[in-house]
Amino acid sequence: MKLVKILLPVILFCLTNVCVAQGYPNRTLKMIIGYPAGSSVDLYGRAIGSKLQESFKQAVVVENKVGAAGTVAAESVVHSPADGYTLLNTASQIVINPFVQKLSFNTEKDLTPVAQTLSISYVLLTGPNFPANNLTELIDYVRKNPKKFNYGSYGNGSGPHLAMAMLQKASGIEVTHVQYKGSGQMLTALMADDIQLTFDTTTTTLELLKAGKLKAIAIGGPKTVDVLPNVPPIAQNYPGFNSDGWQGIFVAAGTSDAVVKKLNLEINKIIQAKEFRDLARSRGVAVAPSTQEQFAAFVKAEFKKYEQLVRENNIYLE
């Protein structure tokens, strides 16, 4: 009897999880995207939502809730029921926001990572006439002209800002930060030589690189990317350097483990299918299948990484 009393709650918990997962989903799901229509987060999120609709045989409604670098969307999911019917499709900015702005929620505690979907490389860029064709030449040239050059980002705490902070720390170069309202404005300034350096993703720069309007110096991630096979990673010069971005899906904390795992399995099937892989590859992006546990551990490590980087560089949103 003592053993039954001990085991009964465990058995009931397991049975409840199984029943929840077997019945899930039985109504419309909602996917919240914190970035505007036409953005890469929106593009891939809608592609995943469409396939989830097919596999689950339930409608998946996509809503763009834009604002505060994805925070508005994240907050709405935090306050949604923890039942797996509201999904947050977001970008790696989610692990940076807690350290550069005040939030009304605790990202680590109030959201559960479900599945990473993509790994997105940042590229170190210059204008086409910048007198350096590789990282060694660029670092040497900038060192000889300290504080002469400007680099762009789309705001304090954004991916390009933090990637350049990492490069300055690793290499010892000094360049001046100039903020823009978005990637398009920043890249226009780079082509006009208003700024001389920046980081941006392959998704936004690939066509400009192909047209010769920008020059790719090095890859911010730990390895080369298929669409830029001759551009080496910064890690060749500075081991351990990694400024890769990513996308992934979260739900409200407290969602059943069985539901989270069911979502993870379905999302992994979708991103590993040829149609989705081809969509990603066309923009220089790599799919990133993982178990729920692997993604949760990855997110935890990303929080630690960016907390340290933000504090070392005294970065905050203005």
C-alpha cells in the first residue's frame, strides 16, 4: 500500500500527459511572430505554420505582433494559456532582450523552448571599394587607422551590434557605432560609404553580394556557408568566435511535456523535408533540427553568452 501511495501520483501524471498528447491538437492553433510580414522570421514561420496545419489537420492562424525587438510577441505568449495552442516563432534576439531592456516577464522562466528551426550566419561586410579583401587585411588596415571607421547596426543590442562588439574584443580594433532603423537603411549607408563595416545575415545580403554591391570579408559563424563557399569563418583567425543567429519556437511555461515533445517531433519533420530545406538554402540559411532537450540546453547557453557580452560592453537600449 505504501508503494502504491508513492507511485500513484507518478502514474496519474504520466497518464494525464499521454492523454493530453493523444488529444492534441483538437482545435485551432495560433502562431505569434514578433517581426513584420516579409521578414525572414515571418517567411519561415508561415512556412512551418502551413505544414503544421497539414500534419495536425487543424487550422494554424499566424499573427504578427511587432514591437520592442520581438518582446511584444513574446509577452503575449507568456500570458497565453499553457496548453500548446499558442506558439511563438522568434529569433535569437529573444536571449539578448532581457539584458538590454526592462521586461515585464522572465524569458527563461516564463517560456519553454520547443524546437530550433534555423541557424543563420552573420557576415562581416564592407562596401565594394574598401581596401581589404580578407579578415587579416581588414584588421591590419583598421588598426593602422584607429577610430577612423564607422560600423552600422539596427540598434543597441541588435545582432550586428553584438557581433561587432565580439570582433572588437577579439581583435583589438576600434570602430565607431552608428545606429539605423533597419537592415535596409544600414546596408544603403554601407554602399554609400557613410559607414565602412557592418555585420548582417545572409538572408538580407545575398543578392547584394551577388551583384557586387557589397563585399563579404568573413563568416560570423563557426563554419562556411553553402552560398558563400569562398568566405572563411572569423573563427579561423579567432578560435571560438561565433556570432550566428537562429530562429526557433517557444510556448508558455507549464505546457505539458508530452505536448512540447509532440510539437518538437512535428517541427523537426517539417524543417528536414526537402521543400523547407530548399527554401532555407536559397537564402543561405541552414536548418537546425534538435531534440527539445538539446534546444533548451542551447538556449540556456545563449543566455549566458549574451549576458556576459552585454555586461562587458555596457550595452543597453536607448
